Amino acid sequence: MTGIVGYGSYLPRYRITVESIANQWGKDPEAVKNGLLVNEKTVPGMDEDTITISIQAAKYALQRARIDPQEIGAVYIGSESHPYAVKPSGTVLIDALGIGPDVHTADYEFACKAGTEAMYVAWSLVKAGEMKYALGIGADTSQGAPGDALEFTASAGGAAFIMGSEKVIAEIEATYSYTSDTADFWRREMREYPKHGGRFTGEPAYFKHVLGAGNGMLERTGLKAEDFAYAIFHMPNGKFPLRAAKTLGFTREQVDPGWVVPWMGNTYSGSSPTGFAATLDIARPGDRILLVSFGSGAGSDAFVFNVTDEIDVVRDLAPSFKSLLDDNKIYLNYGEYAKFRGKILMND
């Protein structure tokens, strides 16, 4: 049995509401909220980035795993907002957490599915017997240009998963990936904000790949939607994952625990991983969970997890996702938000 032995998530305390952004640009707040099914989003503090988010999420994963950090043989961080163009995020994390130096480290990118890429590679190495434990993380401080549709949802957060074969809390039963060259969203070198293909980000991008991976997984395993307790789909907004779930035959009750986008926005590489972490917080032994990510460019990774008795042992050893989402929130106005996100140039 190989799978997750420890998990953790992290969200910044800062928030901005959709109303604040809509009012800034003269748009109807209710129309925006109803169109996106998003109410507010997280905002990274001025001293927070992908690395700090990854470190805190990994600390919580270690608390649940109850292992010596030195036993981790690989660390992979998936993000599209690594702080450095040339310098890995993972090297900072391993020093902060006391991992290595005999450790393999790499940063991953594939738009919003870089987190599940990192999880897949970490699990694969453990399954192959190359190492005892491996850490996969999805984290982002997402970008959206001022006034662009992305600005309403682009947020910050992440989740970390330690893979192992002892005291597994969620076994990975199967994986499936679906990929094609679909240019729906991109950011060129030296460009601060991404571009997107408008309505084409739904079709042929998001739904073709998420449904392709979801249907492919169900066909490969012979499972049906009713065989799962929960399902999580990448959340660029509130509507897309609900439509994908319904198309694949999943009920709203199966999706709701991981459907966290209305209160945190789209954390890009951290989106489906944080929804999965929120679902693990309430899952019970024997529950089967489907996770399907999506990354523009474009591709989806699907996982089938089977929750074990160990979940009840570790669940309360680190803060729950709900506590990170709901407690000690600090709301910003648009001017403060623009300052935090570097949209206003400050004089030295």
C-alpha cells in the first residue's frame, strides 16, 4: 500500500471581496458573483509567497505524518508563481524544514496542475521503492491583471502531501492523465500577468480535459460515480467544477466538502489540492475519493484515493482547512490589495 501519510494546507489571513474589486472597475458586484459563484478570495501578505506557503503547508503535513524530516528523499513544489525565475523554491524549503542534503528537489510547472504533477512524481518514487518518503506540494500566489476577469478569482494558498508506504491515511488506487496542446491560458517570459482565451478556457480547454481524465479514470477502474464518497475538481471559478461533476454523474453532496472556491478563489496549483485537503479533513475510513486537476496548456491528472483507519489518528494533529479558511480573516480594500500584490509601484 502506497499513498499519503501526512497532509497539510495553508491559506493567508488576508481577503478581498468580489464587491471591492467590482466597485473599483465599475462592474455590477452581484452579476460578477452570480457569474463566477465566488464571494471573496485570499490575498498573500507582503511577506508571503509560494515558498512560505509551501513551507507552512509542509510543516502541517509533517505534524500529521509524525516522521523525521531527514527520511524524506524527494521534495517537489508545483507552482506557476515561483518567486525566482532562476533559483529553485525547493532548496529554501528543505533548509527551513531540516530535510536533506541527501534529497532530490525540483520545481514543477504546468499551469494549475503543477501541484498534482508534484504529487504524482512523489508517489511514483515511493511506489517504485526508490525512497521511503517523498513530498509533493501545490502552491501559488496567483496573478491577475488589474481589471481583468482573472482578478476576481486569482488567490493564494497551497497544500502539501507526504507519500509513503507505512501508516498510509489515503491509499492511491489508480491514476490517469489526459493531455493535449491547447493554448487557452499562458504567460510569456518577462510578462507580469497571464493572458487567456476568454470563453475558450471552458471549451475546448477545461471541460475537454477534466471530463477526459474523469471518464478515462472511471473506464480504467470500472468504477462509477456512486462508488465514491467525494470528488474534487479543479476550481477556476464556482461553476466549472459543479458542471463537470454533474456531467460525470456526481451529486452536489459528493462535491461540496472540496468545493471551497467561493470563499478562497482560485489558488491555481493549490486549487484542487486544497479542496482535497478540505475533504480529507471530514473523510472517514473506507471512503473513496476522486481528485481531478486541470492545468492550462492543457492537461488533467486524476487520482482515486481510498481512505484508511489512520485518518482518524492524524486528522487533529494539525489545523483543519476550515479553520484556516474561516478564522482570523483580515479584509482589505482595493488600495490595500493593490499594494500587497505589487500593482502599485512604491518609491524607496
